[in-house]
Amino acid sequence: MVTTRATAEDSPDRTGRSDRSAVRTLLRLWPYVRPVRVRLFTAAFVAVVASCLTLVIPLVLKWMVDGPVADRDPAGVWLGALYLLLLGVAEALLFGLRRWLVARPLAGVEAGMRADLYRHLQRLPVAFHDRWASGQLLSRGTTDLMLLRMFLAFPLTFLLVNAVTILVGVIIMLLQDWTLGLVILIPAVPMMVTCVIFERRYATVARRAQDQVGDLTTVVEESVLGIRIIKGFGRHRSQARAFRELSRTLRGTELRKARLLAAIWGVIVTLPEVAIGAALVLGAIQVADGQLSAGTLVAFLSTALALRWPVDSIGFLLAMSQEAATATERYFEVMDAEQEKPTAAGTTAPAATATGSTGLKDKGLRFHDVSFRYPDAPTDSPPVLTRIGLHIRPGESMALVGATGSGKTTLTALVPRLHEVTSGHITLDGKDIAELPRDTLRELVAVAFEEPTLFSASVAENVLMGASDGAGEPELERALAVAQADFAHALPHGTGTQVGEQGLSLSGGQRQRLALARAVVGRPRFLVLDDPLSALDVHTEAAVEAALRDVLAETTALIVAHRPSTVLLADRVALLSGGRIAAVGTHHELLRTNAEYAHLMAGTEEADR
């Protein structure tokens, strides 16, 4: 279970971009935000009004100090206190209203984005999933979307609210005394420079941290799914060590983020405090000289203090905005990935006969000079498959035999278009599969893979996944009988038993039989089986083969085979060697005429003994 894993720095989702615009990135969220824009704008307006009410409090204090307090008027003081109480209550109610306005729509935005991500992942080609770690995809659908919801709920609104509050507050201070106002404004320039530097540095670190979270998620997922291997080989210490190393790396990145945030916060908090102190000293001198009323100084300082939170929160809001921009970038890295094309580029439909109908020679499953190279392979590398020409006649079963690494599994994956051919084309009854809608193609072709995958669902749900929506108990029972999977009835809840994640509550042979049942339950016209009996014992294999013969008589099948007993299920055999079809014939013909085939069969017979 100890494997070499790609880190955040060299994973396929690592962009390495440092010059992106956070604003431009965040604007990509607009299609999701637009349906709820009225409530969000209303919430922002309510928050602006609530924040501006805070700035009215200093004006009330000025009136109280220069009026009732100076005149020793208790009734006026109590009236002023009532005004302050009403302003506080109104501010609290408005902020509560803002929270109510944004909670439901933003939960809907997050749910919508997560649903779109899931749908998009289902439509991405297998090659994409081969390159991407599942933990990276999982972190985008959970952690990143949570960050985006938090950004839309708080920083997005309060960047606007605080900007308006600071602007209104500065205007009020300048109107009260312009000299003290200029003293307060002195730190503005160094703070703006600090924010620009902080934003650039924090963006890089935030991206690194979120990628590392994806790496850590991958390790946890692999460890849970592979817990039997870890325990069986006693590798818990090495797995724990790998987890600690990634955790330590993430911890270092998070501490780097904290240091950057502490640095900007230190600047943002210190400079305004120094400016307020200087304004206090200068204002006290002016009051002593009679140039300024005590109420004006109190109002000025109260306004300055009321602006402390909007100013102090700049670093925090910028940090959350950068994390949201990074989360948006990571989300759209997946959403921008190209989905499976409805037709394969460069393919052409085979020529029809003179009468417009497909000739008998084109019936069944046919490979026309098919070559294939994986999309991410170097352009100068040899193809995995080269000029494959193969014809499986209607109702015929063909076994595909070859040494490990010869390309058998890759060839079978081309039929349901899990991969697209690089050149050439494949036809089903004369129709180019590249011209068929994928849904139609995959209704015609059923597959069973060597590594059976089961879902966290009941036995019945797993098997009937291979049938049309109307399939029920009769189809299920027939498929279980063909696959010799009657053990399902002996499970605690029969075919309604939940098999658990990846079907790990079952044995390998049981999982393989359920996967085979899923392949045959829909009575497909074309059947592709990738070594479907490899995990079965000899007696179960014989029983499954006997039942399979009836199924194969009704369909056109391509079967990857290693055992001679499986090969004997087929009418003919194709030998795949070095990515090419080396020979085609019956099992007995190839045993007599092809030394490589005879050697392969002799090796499997020895292994079976």
C-alpha cells in the first residue's frame, strides 16, 4: 500500500500561476450568484445602513457633551442615552436581517455548484480520472465550496460595507475638523502598499495550502479503502509516517499563512492607533486653546474608534477573499476540463453498400485499423495498439488472449468509448460508435471489468444498474443464476443486503460474480468481458461457464481470457502481441500453428495446477 504519490506541487491540477487577478477569478461565480442577486444586494444595503448607524452615535455624543452635559441637564442626558440605545438595537436588528437574507440563498448556491461539479465529473473522460487524485476532486467539492459560501456570506458583503463605512466616517471627521482628519489619513498610503504586497504573497500560499489539503484527503481515502492491505502487511507505521509528513507540510504552509496575516494585521492595527493617538494629543491642545469644543473632540475620536473594526478587518477580509479566489480557481479547473465529445474527432462512418444497407461483412463488432495512444503519452512514444483489424461476427464470441501488457484491457475499453481511438474506427453492425450517442452505445454494450467495482448499495441495486429502468425481480434472478451468485439470497437481508463501500464485505469471487450479473442482466446485444472469472475457484468457474454459454449464444461477445477453460467459451481466439493482432483462429488451430499462443496456454495450465 506504500506508493509514490504526487504532491500538490506536481499534481495535474497545479497551475503555478501567480499573476491571476482575484477579482477576475471571483467574477466567474456570477452565473451562480445571479439568481439570488436581489437578496444579496438587499443584504448588502441593509449592512451598509446598519454600519452607518454606528457613525451616528458619535454625533449623538457630540450633542450630549456640548448640550445636556455642558448645561447640566439630566433630562437631556437620559434622552441622549435613549437615542444611543435605539441606535444600538436598530443596528443589531439590521445585522440580524442581513444574516437571514443571505443564509438560505447561499446554501442553495453551494448546493448548486456541488451538483454541477458532480454532474460534470460523470461526463469527463476516463483519462481525466486517471490523472487526477480522488482526494483532490473531493476537496474541491467540500472544502473549496465551503470557503466560497463563507466568502459570499461575509467578506464579499463587508468589503463593500467597510469601504462605505470608512468613506463616510472620513468625511464626517473632515467636516468636524479637517486638520485632525488629515492626521488620521496619514497611514492610508503605507497601508495600501502593505495590502498589495500581502495580497500577492498570500495568494500563492493559500493555493499551496488548499492543494495540500487535497493531497492529505487522498492519503486518508486510500488508507481507509486499503485498510486490509495495510493491516495484512503490517504497514500502518509507514502509512502513519506518510500521513504525518503531509500533515507537517500542511502545518508549515498554514503557519506561513498565519505569519503573513499577523504581519499585515500588525501594520493595519498599529498605524491607525498611532494616528488616533496623535489626533488625541493635537485635539486636546486645540480644546485647551479654545479652538475646538470638547463635544467635537469626543465625536471625532468616537468616529475614529468606530472605524477601527472596518480598518482592522481589512487583512482578514483580504485573506478570505484570496482563499475564495483560489477555491474558485480550483473549482473551475475541473469545470473547464473538456467533457467527452459526442463524436470522436477524425472518425468517419464506414461506407454503406450500394443499396444503402450495411453488408453482412460489417455486421457484428468490427475494428477497422484501430490505433490508440493515451492522451497524456509523449507524442514520440509508440502507440499501445497499432492498426487493429478484427471482426467478431453477429452471435459470435471471440476470446482475446495475450501476455501481460499487450493491450487487452485497453482494447476492450475502446468499445464502450471509455477511451477514444487515436486513429481508425470501430463499428457495431456497421455503425461507427463515434457517431452513436454515448447513452445509446452503452445500452447496446455491457461490460464487466477484471477489477469489479460495487457501490454502497444493496445487491439488487448493484446488479440492476446494468439494466433498463423497468427491470425487476425476474431479470435480477436470471442474472444471479447466470453468474452463479445465488449466495446473495443467503446474505442477512437477501438481495436487499447493503454490500458496503467498494463491496469489501464480500469476497473477491463474490464481487466478480455480481459484476458479471450486472453485465448480463440487461440482455445486451454486445458483451465485453475483461477476464470475468479470474477470481473464481475451479468448480464455481465451471458452473458459471456452463450458464454463460446460453447468454453468449444470444449476443456478440469479446472476452479477455487467460485460462484455457475461459478460452473454450469462445468460438474463435485472437492473439494480441505487442499491441497488434498476431493471429486469429480457433483454440485448437492456434495451439497447432502459433508457438506464442501455445506457450501462453501452457503457462496458464501450469498455473492452474
